[in-house]
Amino acid sequence: MLFVARRKKNYVAELKRQMAECDANYLRLMRLLPDLERCEHWQFAISDESVDLGVLNINVTERSRYTTLLRIYQQDPWGEWLDQPELSVRLYHDARMAEVVGYQKQRHFEGRYLYPNPKMRQPDEKLQINLFLGEWLAHLQQYGHSVAPVALPQ
């Protein structure tokens, strides 16, 4: 009997899926932040029927002609013993995309990683953190409400 070792396939980045998620996240953020050009900070309380899940904060940390950098982080009652999620998200207004450029104070993510690697990042780490942003924003749209009063255009 002859044993043939199989070669492990390298991960191939799903560029179309990554771009689609960044497009969708841009649209989600524009729905949540219609006054992005005028405001610098937003707070959204998150709760379901019976449980207070904390406050999500979105701050503008940098503006330029074609991009805006946001810091998105959550504050909740469990903050003393659990690390709170924190993302840096760059909005590309000309391309209408939102990409996570920082996660938990880590910056610069490659499109793919060999696995295992020194930081133990998953082969599709960049896609996963952008999917996380999408899930977080979808959850906010479903269960969140603005802490500050919102004036609707007439």
C-alpha cells in the first residue's frame, strides 16, 4: 500500500465577498449616521425587550476630502471584566465603502495569512472583522436607539 501525502491548499482571499461586505457596511453606516458631515459623535443605547446591553459610541477621529475615520466602541455593564469591542473604520466616500482598519487597537490586516502564524490570525482575518462590523451594525439597527434626540428634516 502506497501512502501519498496530500498538499494543503493555501487560502485564497474572497475579494468579491470582501468588497460586497465593505459596500454593505458603508450603506449601514450611512443609514445610522445621516448627519455625518455635521456631527462628530453619536451614542446608541442597545437593548432587547428586557436587557440593557450598553451603549455603542461612534466618533469621527479624522476627516479628509474623500475619507472619514470612525472609532466605534461599546460600553456596557460588563466592562470591568470583559474587553469591550473597538473598531477603527475608514469610510471611502468616493468608492462608497467602509473597511475595518483597526480592531482592539491592532492595525493593518493583510488580505490573507498563512496559518499558523505568530499572531495566530485566521487565514481570512480581514474578512472576518469586516463581517463582524456588519453583524454589529445590523444588531444596532434592530435593537438600538439614539441616546440623543434626533431632529428629522421637514
